[in-house]
Amino acid sequence: MSEVTIARGWLFGAAAVLALAAGGVGFTLADIQGSKDSGAAKPAARKILYWYDPMIPAEHHDGPGLSSMGMQTVPRYADEGGAGNTAPGISIDASTSQALGLRIVTVRRGALASSLTATGTIDVNQRDVAIVQARAAGFVQRVYARAPGDMIGAGAPLADLLVPEWGGAQAEFLAVRRTGNAALIQAARQRLMLLGMPLGTIAAVERTGRPHNVVTVSTPTGGVIKTLDVRAGMTMTAGQTLAEVNGLATVWLNAAVPEAIAGPLKPGQPVQATLAAFPGETLSGRVSAILPQTQADSRTLTVRIELPNRGGRLRPGMFATVSFGGSTQPALLVPSEALIRTGKRTLVMLALDKGRYQPAEVQTGRESGDQTEILAGLSEGEKVIASGQFLIDSEASLAGVAARPIGGIAAGAATAKPAASLYETVGKIEQITAKSVTLSHEPVPAIGWPAMTMTFALADARIARGLKIGDRVRFGFDQPPAGPTVRRLAKVAGQ
């Protein structure tokens, strides 16, 4: 790959690109270079290869003039191609770099908190549902003033039922009771219970000595009435449903999480939720379940969180914002602002030695705050531009400088010697020896590996010290000719 030196022609072209993209904001590179060169001596004659429009780099012209877009063409000089130089990237002198305000950061290894945010709605706890049924055939004599959606307490009356069958059975029980035969009395009482008569009604019959064939049906639990299918004068059959009551002691918060980022979520994970109905208040809970079915229209998974509902303030249908917290995990990090997202791939601009810069393709992972995890494409200690990289990338594209592919050798890295990128993922130790480790690991998207169980060589037996079978670990490996080799191994925090 040849080196390209930034010259006045490029600066004019890059400034035109930036002016169109940013709406003419601020100053241009041509302004910077022009001010720097204003007092310089006239340069020696340079060989011009062709003239071109920076907006259409593929369109070449034999001389100065206007391009097909009506823009003034600029020259492309022979020494800009650097035919005799094999150093990669483009070169910018120190004064221009300072004028551009380039900010260079070092790729580092640090801790990245697992966190993501999703939206959700409050729903009733479907495990806390009471079904109220008629225990015997009869007639509805009275209906209390209830309706679906009403909030009621435990033991609230719903309807009075007349049960003729109970009246005859109670009369027989009272007749047997007067005989004083304990065995017969117990058998008669058992018959009343088998007819579905509540214990309270049986006790009232014994206490008063007269039949009670009208029974009041009440709710066994407090909550909200979901359905109410009882009206005065209705004929009821044994087992017919009169009402459904949803308890509200706890509620479900169903959060819609995009399937692409739902992988790290696990039951039991802590959750923070804020509701539009209660601004400034944060509710704490835990993930109780991750439903197995994906919503086809939105490509989201439903994550269920169970929340306590003190005072019944949380009502079904309320809107909530959910933040999923988790333990921090080691990761290779760069500032999120250093990334150049093209839509097809993600790039960073490498800062090489002697003022040279080269784009590099990277594979990104999780993002938290202003830091992004790099799965592949960079090594610890390399340097990237965190501010001002878009102008440099524009010139690299115009000059035809190819981006370093994922897995390429680091050029000018700050480490002692260039090393191939490590691929990182999480797995569980199935077997471990002094020279190898068998891991059942998650997918490795950077190289297209699915989740599988395989054996890796250990670069050094000391990196597995203190680990045992069953431990969940985050590991980094490369693929030398001898086979996949683990270079870094660390137990996942919070295990």
C-alpha cells in the first residue's frame, strides 16, 4: 500500500467534501493549509498526473477546468502517489495535525458494564388469578354493584345464590343431628361438604338450627375484576364461572428487547424501572423470565420483570422505561466517537508512526456510556483518532488507501511487536489440563463461528491458574498455524 502526502490540492478537495457534508460549518482544511503556506517560498515544479474533481475522484481530466458537476478541478501530483514508498496510509505534518485538532487515544483494556435500556408496559400477574365459580346449581337472587375493572378487596360479595338442593340436605342434617347419633351426624355433615357447601354455611346451620339455602358468593382475593358473568335472575349450573379476579399484590413489567442485544440477559438479573406516571421515582426488580417466542413484527423478545405493587399504584397498561444492569466484564475499549459507521462496516482511523494515518475495519460489541467494545480488528496499545477522523478518512478514500481488514497485522502499534487480533467470547470450562482447555463457548461473530464445544491450546499454563471445571470465563484467542490458542482467560465476575 503506498503512502499519500496531503497537499494543497487534497486540502481543497477535502474541504469541499466537508463543506457540502457539514453545510459549510467553520473552517476548512484548505484554510488551515493556506494560512500555513501563505508565507512559504514557492514550491518547485511538480509533475501533474491529471486533474480531478474531489467530489468525483474517478473522473479524470487532462487540464484545469470544470467537472461534469460544474466544480473546479484540482491537480493530482505524481509525488502524492508515493510510488517508491511502501509505507501504508496518508501523511500529515505536525502543524496541520495541530490545526485540525486531532485527538489521539490509545486502545485499552478495561471494564465495561453490561447495560441496555428498553421500554415496557405494566401487566397483571397471570399467576395471581382467582376464578369464582358456582359450587351447585341454583338461581341468582341478588347481584352486588360490581363491574369489570372495579378494584375490590378480599372477601368482597359478588352475588347471592339460592341453591334448592342445599335446603333439602340441610334439613336432613338437622333431623339426623336431633337423633344424637355421632356417626350419623358426621356422615350427614360430610354429605353437606361434598355438595360444595362452605364450612361457614354448615357452621351457621348448626348454630341456628335452621336451613340456609341462600349463599353469598364472595371473592377469595383482592384485586381487579377481569370478567363478571352474573346477573340477577340467572340460572346457574354447578361449576359455572361467575367472575375472574386478578390480584395486584405484584405486577408484571413486560419489556420489549431487540433480539440482537438480548443475548446477555438472564433470569435473576437486576432491573431498574422508571414510570411516566411517577417521574423521578425508580423501582427495583429482577428478571423473572425471558419468554421463548420472538415478536415477528418488531423482532423483539419479551422480558418479564416482577415488581411489588404496594398500595396498588401500578396499574396494567402503564408505560415504563427499563434499564438492565449487570456485572462489569473486561473488554477492549475505544471511545464511541472514534468509530466511523458507514452502514456496511465500521472503521477507525489508526494513528501510525511518523504522522501517518490508516483506516482499519473493526468488529464492535457492547456499548456503555461513551465506550464501545472492540471484538476484533484492533490490539491493545494501538492508537486511534478520537476527534477529527472524518476529514482524514475522506482523504484516504479519495487517495484509494484501503482499510486494514479485520485480522490484519498492526502497523506502527505501540506494543513491542505486532500481534494478530484476538477474538473474544464467553464460555464454560468443561475440561482443563496444563496445556489445553475445553470450552463450551458462545458464538464468535468476527470469524463466523457458532456456539460450540471445542478444545484450545493454552499459550501459558499460568493463565488458567485458579480456574476449575464449571467456571464461566471470558477468553481471548488467536489462530496460529498450530491451532486455536487461548492467550487470555478470566473468570466472569459475579459467578
